[in-house]
Amino acid sequence: MQLIIDKAGKLYKGKVWALRNFSLELGPGVLGLLGPNGAGKTTLMNIIATITRATEGTVTWNGADLQREPDAVRAVLGYLPQDFGVYPNLNAVEFLEYFAAVKGLDAASARRRIDELLQLVNLADVRKRPLGGYSGGMRQRIGIAQALLNDPQLLIVDEPTAGLDPEERVRFRNLLSDLSGDRIVILSTHIVSDVEATATEIALISSGTLVTHAPPEELLRAAEGRVWEWVIPSAELSAAKQRYLISGTVRRADGVHVRLLAESAPAGAVPVAATLEDAYLHCLSTHRAQRAEASAR
Amino acid sequence: MTRGRALYHLARADFLERVRRYSFLLTLAFAAGLAFLTYSGTISLELGEYRGVYNSAWVGSMMTLVSTTFITLAGFYMVKNTIQRDAQTRVGLVLATTPMSKSLYTLGKALSNFAVLAAMVAVLAGAAAILQLVRAEGGGLEPAKLLAPFVWVALPAMAMTAAIAVLFETLPLLRGGAGNVIYFFAWAAYVGLSGATGVNDYLGLGFFMRNMTGALKLIDPSHREDQFTLQAGPTVHATKTFLWNGVDWTPQVLLGRLQWVAIAMGIAWLAALFFHRFDPARGRARWAARGKKEAPEPEEDRAGANGAPVARAAAGQLTPLVRTAHGSRFARLVVSELRLMLKGRGWWWYLVAAGLFAASLAVPDVQARQAVAACAWLWPVLIWSQMGAREARYDTGKLVFSCAHALDRQLPAVWAAGVVLAVSTGGGLGIRSLMGGDWLGFSAWLAGALFVPSFALALGVWSGSSRLFEALYTLWWYAGPMNHVPGLDFMGMTPARFATVFYVLATLALWIAAYVGRRGKLGYA
């Protein structure tokens, strides 16, 4: 089971490259796709999910070129887009039955699977209600069930926990971890804690290019020794923000506890263990600095 | 002043959003097409055996009548989506939180509709000048006489159409496909009434009829008012010409025309009373769900919130699927598509469909039976119109099109479901033909049963909307099966040479168009 993206690029109207020279090789596991807004994450997922065609480069699934054989991946794909609609007059069972038919599942195993999935996403009690009356979180969960209908070998989920309450978010994280053993899962999100909890590898994208592709431990190691906690009076917070890359602040009785990234510690700051969020910010700021330096040259 | 500025920007933003879409080019192309048909003589204004000399007054008035007759119909369908777009893009939710009043909003939307329709009128006005210069039979170009009918007749008619479109969008029963069909019949009845009575209608039909007929009667007293026709077709009846110098635009006449602008503003204001300001609790979902046993309030997840442990499957416990061949699933997909099409129809829908089926089979009088049979194929128009456009309407495209064989299995399944619907609703006529041994009639009917879903699918795929099919099909149905215009009767009730062959070939062409359109939208084949 292997997904290979080789020098893929996507040019939109107006000559805007959303993705450029992007290469990645994936095997079973959860890939956390991180990057700022407009980095090209959704474009990449749309290309892999065969929603849109790459302008250049190739994407292959188990050796099959998706440009020529898109059904090679569609048959084993589960896709949860960031934005999607539902048919408001259908209930959860009818909606999933429809997609089971579209995905070519036979009736008996589809029925069993739908029952199990509705249990899994905690919608069994409202299975007969029209989707038009579902809340945002419930619609998101029906989308998750839809993505898992065909027992996908490749599961692509774009901001899957958006709109979910904390309990459902935790459940979904666990679900992703359970699923990852024998399939490729691509998880795109801005919620770093979701990636922290599930991802076995991380790909960081910025401005349509791959910044890094590594296990979380490797990213954490790169940030190690560069994260500090510094207690300062509230009045100095603004100046500190100007000077340092700050990943968090907490107000306490003794002042503001600032968590910052810097090559060397400010006076009075103490070193702390890096989190994935620190590592993400460090990696991104290093990349931007390198780009700025390169363009200045 | 602030309200005026808000109104201007509301209309401006909406207008710019529209004109920057490719569909606006189609709008202008439609207007240009009308102009060409008039130029070529396919559309012409005739008073029995007379027509006017092509001077500025006649050409301007004729083009004005072309615009008020055709654009008030087709243009209505083109602009009746402005509030819907705000709902779909969710811009409406933001607008709803501003101090903007409901009347300002509906007025702004009517203004934007008016601007789009006025752009189409402008194309015809430009074409009128060219037509007069090319024909060169009525003296030099007189801009005031040429343009006055557009300003005083066409623009008020567009204002009315723009406001009515907004009103339809705010009324739950009229905002959907039913409203599109109802508008067609209301428009047809109004056109008939205006032409018959000669009243000061907003379309200007009666207004010009009185004026032109009065002038002609001075030359030929035997001329009758009912001979005033805006002729559409290759046959030209007029063999004589007469000189008509136009309408005398007195203050009283102008006031009579301006009253329609005031009425249009009143309609736009009336629409504000029904506009729910994008309140989701009063939106479509709630309305659609009304009457069902379990009223689906937008709700929190009780199953997860009550604190009680709920037995759930773990991901690892999901039953593995047995993978089977794709081809064997087609019939199941057709059934699923058919279920999706029919979902939400009340028992009364099936009752009417069954009644029409039975009546088209059993009514002894031929004319009555044909009328009932025609109705049997108008009844499912709102179901067919969803074909090919449903994924765009409900934003499920990414889910459906990322499935395997979306092009070579799902698209044919949609079409097959549409054919099943055609056969099952209009089957009475087919069975009757078979029982009578009328094989030609049966084959013509069968060609129609294949043609209608293909027409719906192609238009749905290409337009991404149900409105185009609803408008064109209703018009076609009205001319063909209902009024028996030879060649246009796709049900085969009106004898016409090669009609069956034509509809079979059209089915094929439309199928290819749907396939190519969907293929283009998929990005991948």
C-alpha cells in the first residue's frame, strides 16, 4: 500500500500556483498535514482524492497513475471534505444507503456496515431524523461515517473535528488511531493537538511547497532547547511580542507566563520541553526566514 | 443618504457578482439571439397582412415588444436566484446581522435584478439601431423615437419582472421549482389577457396594440384588433406596409408607464414582509420537515450529552466488507437514485400521478385523453429538473465525484432513474398505443420517454441548476404536447414526419452533452 506524489503542482486561474514541485511518499499510518491558511493543503487533498487534476507531476496509488486511472484510488478512498452538503430530506440511514450504492457496496454488507458506523459516530439514536435538522457537529459525524462506508484503504479527512464538541473530538482521534494500522490516513487540520494525538508522520506545507516530512519526534527534537518560559509583568508583554516568537501566554498572580521560541534564553527565562505546536512554529519561522534570505540574495 | 448608499452598494455588489460569472455571457447571448431572430425576420410584429415601415419608431417598438415578451419570461428564470445565492454563499448570514432593513434588502435585490435585465434590453436597443440601418426603408435614425419605447415600456416591464422574481424568492411555496412552473402559466395567462383586452399592461402589448391598430385603422378601417401578433416562426403573413410614426409620449402616457415602476417598488417592498432574513429556523429544512412525525429541531446530540455510557462499536470491530464486481451494483444504484428523486414527495403526489396515469389510459375522448397524458409528463417536472444539478444544489459533489465510476455508473444511473420515472408516470399513453396496435405512436412515445430525462440531465449538468430545464421544458411542453405544434410534441400525439427519429437523435446528442459536461466538472475522467 503506497501513495506517491511526485513533483505535483496545481496552477489555478490567474496564474496562481497553489502547489508547486510537491513530492511525498506515504505508507500505512496517519499523516498529519499542517500548514498555515492558503498553504495548499486542501488543493493537495483534492488532487489525491481525484476531485481536481494536478497541472504537473504525478500521483500514483500502488503504482497506478491517478491521471490515467483515477478509479484505482476512488475504489478504496474515503474522503471527508472540509465543506460538504447533505440531502436535507434524507435521514442518516437513507443518506448512507445512497452512498453505499454509489460506492458499489452490496446491500447486505452495506446495511450491517451502516448500523455499525452509526453506532461508531454516535448517531444511532437519531438515525431516522432528516439530515436537514442536524446540527453542524452531527452533519460532520455523518460525513465521517460516509467516508468510512467502503472500508477505505486511503482515508483523507480535511478539518474533520471542526464543529465537534470536545467529547466527540476525542472519540474521533481515537477512531483515527484505531484505523491507522493497515491503511493510509491523511489528516489535515489546524488543531495541532489532534495531530499530536494521532499522527505517526507530519508533513508541513507552506506556500504550496513541502517544508518538511518527518515523524513528530524529529520535529520536536529540532525545537528542543529553543523553547523557554519567561515570567514578565503585563506591561512588558507587548514589547516581548515584538521581539520574540511567542507560542502562548498565561496570566498568573506573579505576572504573565510567556512561552517563547528563541535561539537563546532571555534573561530570567527557563528552558521547557517543546510541544508539537512549538515545533510547528519553529519549523515554519525557520522556513520563512530561509525564504526571505533566499529572495534577498 | 446612508440608506441610499447602502441600497446602491447592495445592488452593485450583487450585480458585479453576477456579471463576473460566465452565466452572464449566456444572458447576453440570449438577448443577442433574440436580436438576431428579429433581424432575420423569424420574430416579427404583424397586424394581419400589414407591418410597419422599418423607421425608428416601428423598429424601436417592435424590439421593445420582443424584449418585454421574451425577457420577462426567460429573464425571470435568469434572475430568480439572488436571495438563494446569498443563502448558499452564507453571505446572507452576515448581512442578517447588520442594521440593514428587510425592505432595503429586497429593494436592493430587485434593483440588481433590474440591472441584469436592463443589460439585456440594452443589447436589443443596440440591435434595433443596427436593424433599422441595415433595412434602410424608413428614413434616418431618430434616437429619441427609437429609444423612447425601451425607456418607457421595456424598462418598467423589467422593473416589474425584477420585483416579481424577488417576491417569488421570499415566498416558501414559490421559491422552488413549483414557483417556476406557476410563473410560466401566470405569465402565459397575462400575455393572453393583455393581448385580448388591450389594457395598459406592464408588458406594453395592449398599449402598442391600441396605438398601432388605431393608426392602421385610419388607412384600412376593416382591420381588426385581434390581428396584432408578435409572430415567431419562419412564415411571414404581412404583405403590405404602413407608416407608423410612434407613440405620442404625453405626460399622461408617461405617468401610465411610470405607475408600473411604482408598482414594482411596491412588490419589492411587499417581498420584505415575507423575507425571513436568513433565519435558519424558518428556512427550507424546517419547512420541508414540517408534518413529519419527529419534528427535527436543530439539536444537540442527546445520545452523547446525557452522560450515560453508550454501547458503541470500535473502529476495529467494523465488519470487513466483501469486495464484489462493480457492474452488478448498477441496478441497486438506479433504485437508490430513484428513491433519492422521489424522497420528500407526499402521498398526494403519488395519488395525482396515479390518477393521471389511469386517466391517460382510460378516458375515451381522444382530446381529453391527450390533454391528461400531457399533464402526466408535466407532473414530474420538478423531479426531473434535479437531475444532474443535485450535487451542485446540495454541495455533495465532492462526496459523489470522489467515488469510483462516478462518470460511467452514477451518471447513467441518474438517467435510467429519470427514464423509469417517465415510463411510470406517462405509461398510460404508451400502453394505450400498444393496446391499439399503434406501433408508430408507441415508438414516438418511447422516444419521448428517453428524450425528456436526457434533456433534464444535460441542462442540469451544464447549468448546475434546475431552473433552466424547468423554464425550457415547460415552454416546450406548452407548445408541443399541450398545443400540438408539429415537431415539438415529444410525446408523439401530434403527427410529424421524422419526429421519432429526431427525438432519438436528440436523446443521443443530449446524452453526449451530459457526459462531456460531467466529465469536465469531474476534473478527472
